[in-house]
Amino acid sequence: MILSALIFLPLAGALLVGLAPRDKGAKAFAFGLTLGVFFLSLSLLKGFDPADGGFQFRELRDLVPVAGIHYSLGLDGLSLWLVMLTAFLTPLAVLASWSQAVQRPRGFLACLLLLEASVMGTLLATDLFLFYVFWELMLIPAFFLVGLWGSEGRVKATLKFVLYTMAGSLLMLVALLYVVSETGSFDYTVAREHLYPEDAQLWCFLAFAAAFLIKVPLFPLHGWLPDAYAEAPPAGTVFFSALLVKLGAYGLLRFCVPLFPYAAQETAPLLLGLAAAGILHGSLMACIATDVKRLLAYSSLSHMGLVLLGIFTFTLTGLQGSLFQMVSHGLAMAGLFFLAGWLEERKGSRGLMDFGGVAKSAPIFAFFFLWMMLSAVGLPGFSGFIGELLVLSAVWKASPLLAGVALLGFVLSAWYLFNLFGRLFLGPAKGAIKDLTLREVLAVLPLMVLVLWLGLKPNPILRPVEKTLTLKVLEELKPPPVMTDFAATHRRLTEEIEKDKRNRGKK
Amino acid sequence: MSLLPIELTALLPLWIVCAGALGLLALEALIGPRSRPAAPLLTGAALFLSLGSTLHLLAQPAMPGLLFSGAVVVDLYSLTLMGVCLLSAILACAFSAPYLAREKAVTGEYYALLLLAVAGMFTLLLAAEFLTLFVGLELMSLCAYVLAGYLRVKERSTEAALKYFMAGVFASAFLLYGIAVLYGAFGTFAFPDLRLLLEHGGSSMPMAAWGAALLLVGFGFKVALAPFHGWAPDAYDGAPAPVAGFLATGVKAAALGAFGRLFAEAFGMQGPWVTALGVLAVVTMTVGNLGALSQGSVKRMMAYSSVAHAGYTMVGLWAAAHSPADSVERALAFYLLAYTLMTSGAFGWLSIAAGPGEKDLSLEDLKGLGLQRPLFALSMAIFLFSLAGMTPMAGFFGKFYLFKLAVDAGGLGLVIVAVANSLVSAYYYLRVVATLYKEGKEAKAAAFPALGAGLKAALLACALGTLVAGFLKFPF
């Protein structure tokens, strides 16, 4: 029941807030509700058994019996931290947008809550149909968040984002229908245990990957990202950068790799190459960006490239590093985008040229920004460092060249982020900026504590995911021994028979 | 109940609608204009009574099956689709009443025609042989022609009716020819017999294929499959918006439903017509969506979109050769239900938003409406999301079941074309939603009257139905 509550509490909250007659109290209600969801999610931590690699807290009910669709939920090491991250960030997002002069606040809060519900549903669904429903459901609140509450170019940005995402999702839908017709079931576990023919694996993998890699996004598929990040309202950008893009990586780990292991290994070199290209492209674009949010958007692109690198090394270290990096990057980006959003609101501009010397008028602002930035850069002691270190060590073993590219990405990221800090906060002051209010401090402080704490004590994050990753991802990648032996024997026998025939023909 | 013959009780929904139509005509003739304010209420009452008896029949443990010596079949499929047609008629009635009052064109005949069209739909859906099918189709079509041209003084309405009539008569001729060819080849009108004969077809197969081809063309015209869709955009665009909604949902659903039964039950096997269905599906979806993409008028865009949606149903029908008839019929019936909810809602919405005289709404005119009338705009957003096939709306479930049938039948290519089309459609539907929430002229708010209770209820029913239909327990 607890998993259902995580989905349906925000959903019910969205309905209540959306249909409430007055604005008054809506914010407090939404904040209280999301905080409640967070406390509820803490009880997951307590009940979670790290030694069990399967789904826990399972729920199973009929949804559409004629079609064999179930309402089935489950939580495992793959989804655990992303669920926690969602539950943790949503109340902060509500808090962060509190003081902003948001028009039509009820609709805004309803969208945030609906987004939380759909993200939770995507992470917890263990039925393919249910997963798809939640995955697509995310688009509607995201469409409105950017399209209604975004800045100038919001309509173009939101259409671009939704159409990019839908293109991927629809391809995934076709592959999903194929998987269902192959296995005769919508159940995730059945789909994972089924062995698909090799050529079907390849196109199914690509179709699923299209949906997830557009979301992450992988290098040539990232066209929607800068616009959507830049135009979205701060809370929206936080949802995008910290949660939605992580779901792409989650989908890869949940579906692409375990369902189609052969295809995953076949395409890994290509994807590794593109991920590395994405790191470089993101970093270089961030270096020349003149817009605070766009700069952070490109840096996010480059950091997600690292997550992809970790996944496609197919080693425990790499996978753990990727998951850790997802959480840590989510926290850091959430903090940075909150702060960038407030800067934009106070100045009425996002251009780097319009800022300068903010540290003089707003020292706390500057300090908080620096702190979150240090984690994003990957300074030892902060959580960013652990994720990067794990992924890098795994990549180094696979290919020193790629590790070199990734390392170059870090150097660049340190360069452009410090440059950003210098432009914004140091130098001659260009107009005073109001320092953080108490509410804003409260919204960012938990993030600051967490990035430091996770940087010093990463094991509580890494331990619970180990078993799931080994069991559900790495084990699947091992070739099934019986089948290959059989195939080899078959090939040898056919060759012998052919040879025999030819010999007889000669005689 | 048991005292009455089953023929009477099982067709109760049809009798109610017929009685309602005749009663309205009598009222108009005997009392005249004074009876007119009561007409929509009486129509609504007849339709709801009919819906009640349909639902009652659906709840029966056993279906009556073939009646009237095999002329009519009462089963889950026909009853479900009758429910869908009733829904469409009820919504059309609810959207029509304020529309006609606004356009100062209230008469009793309008509602009598509406009810007679529903009677035609019922006959069409209940038909288990060609003659009944044809009678039903003609009854429905004749009423629809008149309804399309109902606003006689408006040129576009007359033009719409004329085009619709010409195409419709043309289609009927094709159908009749096809029926005659099949009768000549097999000597039967009944679908079940035809199926048996086709399975042992042998030398009659070329004739069967020719007959099927003529039927396809005839139905193609009736339900506006490309390349036989030329009349549809003009007819839907010119007809009064509530009528356009009725034509695009009820009339089309009934014709598609009968078409579906014919091809799932009588022709549900391999044959040259399977390929033809696949080609029609691809062409219709693509032509409909590309056509909608370039429309400036929102109503015309909706007309093209309804062409495209007929194409999606063809994807499901294509799979009929490889799937059990009941699963095809289930998917089709659900799709038509979802389609009726969202399309009726959208046309009804347009009939309200267009204002007096039904102005031609372009995207530009919709600017800012979402900011002034958030809930009203939200209902249109729900319909459009659903039409685009986004979860968790009914439109997604409908497409999902149809596409699943096709994938199970090995039609991956067809489904890929279908989802590519969905993506194109998402662009033009979402463009409208995005426009609703663009900052626009603020002056329009005053010109926009408050909605009456009936309109509110109808829009709310459509929107709620679109949201939850996918999760409800379906009759079969």
C-alpha cells in the first residue's frame, strides 16, 4: 500500500489543489502534502532489504483483465534512490517557488504534484503497460509547466520538448507491443526472463533506447534540452534536470540492458562514443554560453554523458557510479537551478553580462551557489567526486581514451563553472541584489547538507543497489551458456556435413 | 417480460427512438411552434430511455443473438456500439439546443431527424445481412444530409449538405453493386452464411474479391477513408458545429461499426481485401494527418483529424484476418467510444467558442482563451491530448488496443506508420493547446457569454469520460 500512497497522495493533492476555489492556503497544503510523501518514503528506507535483489513492497491487482494488464508495483535497488530523490526534491521545489510571483499558483502546484505522481509511477511500475502510462503522463504536466509558466520562448520550447519525447515514446510503444506479443504478458519479470531472437533484440533495443536516450539526452538527440531548461520556471527546470532526465538513464538500466543484453553489448561501443561526444559538446557549449540557465543546461548534458558512460561499461563499479552520480547530480543541479532561477527573478534577466559583484550585496547567495557548484565540479569531499571517481575508474579499465575525454570534460566543467561564478558574483557590482530569504535558505540548505554528507559517507547509497544491479543487470549480460554451446555445436556439425557432401561430390 | 415476444423486448432501444421521432413530428404538426421549447427535452428523454434499455440489455447474462429469421443480431458488439451512438446523439442534442437558440433556428424537425438518424444507426449496427444493413445505412444517411444543410440560409451549410449528399449517393450505389455481386456469387445476404461459403469459396473467389472491393469503396466513401474522403472536410466544416460533431462521431461510428462487423465476421480471413485494408489504413492516416497539419481553421483541422482517426481503426480491421473476431470487435468498439467522447466534446466546444453566427475560428482567435476561461479551455486541452493519444486519456487506450491487435497479427510496419502519424497529429493538436495559453487580446473575455447548465454538463461529461474511460470495466 505504501507504494500506491506515494503515487496517489500527490495525484489526489493535484486534483484538490487544481479544483480548489481559492489560492489561499494552496501552497501550504501542497508543501505539507509533499513533505508527508517524503516522510512516507523514509519508511521505505527502513523496510528495504539490501540483500534482496528482487522487487520489494510488491502490489498486484487487475487493471484491465481482458487484456491482461495489471496494476503491479515494486521497488528495488534501481528505483530506491530515485524514488527518495523525487520525494525529497518535490517539497523543496514547492518551497523554492513559494515567494515567487507565480501567476495562477493553484494550477502551477497541481502540475508539480501531478509531475511527482507520474515520476513515482514510472519508477514503481512493474507492468509494462502501467509503466508506459506513467511515462507518458509526465508529458502533460511538463507541457503545462513550461508552456504556461515559462519565460519568453516557452511555447516553442514546450512543443519541442513534448514532440521530441513523444517521438521516442511512440517508438518504444511499438517495441513494447512486440515484447508483449512475444511473451504474451505485460509483466516486467516475464519480459526480462524471455530470450528474444538476436535481430529482434537489436531493433527493440534501439526503439526502447530512443525513448530513454532522448530523455537523458544522448548527444545528437539533445535538441530540446537547452530551450526547455532555459524557458521553464525554476521549479520546472529542477524537475527536468534532477528527475526527468534521470528517468531516461533509469529506463536504460531497467529495460534496455536487461531485456536485450545481446543488443546492448553490440551497440555499447557506439553509445560510449556518443556519450563521450556529448560530454565534450556539452562542456564546450557551456564554455561559450552567455545565459546562466543555458550554461547550466549544457553542463547538465555533459554530466549526464558521464552517467551513460558508466552504464555502458557494464561493470558493477560503473553502474554503481552511474546511479550515485544520478543522485548526486540531481541534488547539485536542483540547488544550482533554484539559485539561478532566483537570480533571474531578481534581475529580470539571465544574461551573464548583466550580472557582476553579486557577492557584495548578497554574500549568502554567493556562498550557497559556490557550495552547490563545488559538488557539481566534483571537488573531493562532495558527492559529485564519488560518482565521477567510480565511473572514471570503470571507464579507465574499458578504454583509457574515453576516460581521457571524460577527464577533459571535468577540467572544462571546472573552468566554465568557476568562470560563471566569477562573472556572477565577483568583480565590480552591477546593481544590488536582495540576499536569500529564510524560506529560500531553507529550500537549499538540505541540499547543501546532503551533497556534503554523501560525499563523506557514500556507502549507504552504494550498498543497497549492489545486489539489484548484479542480479538484474550484470547477470543478464552473461551469455546463456547452453544456448551458445548448442549453437556452436550446430555450426560445427553443419560444417562437417557440408564438408562430407563436398568430399563425396569430388569422389 | 416473458409475455412479450423476444423480438419486441430485445429491440426496445430502437422502438423507443422511433416512437420519439414520430411523437416529435406529430407535436410539430399538431401544436406547432409552441411545442418547440420542449423538443430538446423530449429528445433527451427518448435518448436516455433508449440508453437505459440498451444498458439493461447489456447487463443480461445471455444475449438474444439472431432475430427476425437472421436479419438482425443483438449481441454485445451491437449493443455496445448502440450505446456509443446514443452517447453521440445525446451530446449532439445537448450542444444543439443552445446553438440553435443562438442561431435562431429552433424547430421540432431537427430533433425528429436526429432521432430518426439514431434509428438508422441502430438498424445498421444490428444488421446481420445486407438488406437490413442497406436500409439502416440509407435511413441514417438521409437524415444526416438534411441535418448537415440545416441552416438553409447559410451558403456553406447548403454547400456542405450538397457535397455530402452527392458523395453519399455515390457510395450507396457502390455498396448496392457490391451487394448484388456477392449475392450473385453466393446466393445469400446473410453474413454467417457468407463466411461459410467464403471459406470453401473456390471458384467464386474472384467474384467475392470484386464484391469486397465494391463494398470497400462504398464504405470508404461513407466513413471518409482516403482517397474517398474529398467531401468530408467541406461537409464537416460547413455543417453546424454540433451536427458536424454528430456526423464525425455517431454517423461515422455506426458505419465503421457495421463495416467492422462485416469484415471481422464475414470477410475475417485471408484474401485480397486484407491488403486493400492495410493500404487504405496507411493512406487514410497519412492523408488525414498531413491535411490537418496545414489547416488554418480549427474546425477544418478537426474534420481532417476525423479522417485520420478512421485510418487508425483500419489498422485494427487489417488484423481481423489473424485475430478472433471478438477481440477485433472489442478493440474497435472501445476505440469508437473513446473517439466519440473526445471528438463530440471538441466539436461541441468549437460550437460554443465560435460565438454567434459560428465564425470560422483560426488559431489566432483562440489566443489567450486559456488564461481567461481556464476550465473551459482545460476541457478542450483534455480532448486534444486524448486525440493525440496521450496517456491516461481514452484516446490512448483506444489506439493501444488497435495497435496491439496489429502487432500480434505481425503488422509491425503498419503500426510504425501509425505511430509516426500519431506523432504528426500530436504536433497539430498540441499547437492548438499551446495557443490557448498564449497571451492574447484581453478584450474578448466580455464577448464570451457564460455557459448554461446543459452545456457545462455536456462538456464535463465528455472531459471526465475521456479521462477515465480507459480504466472502466468494458462490457466485453
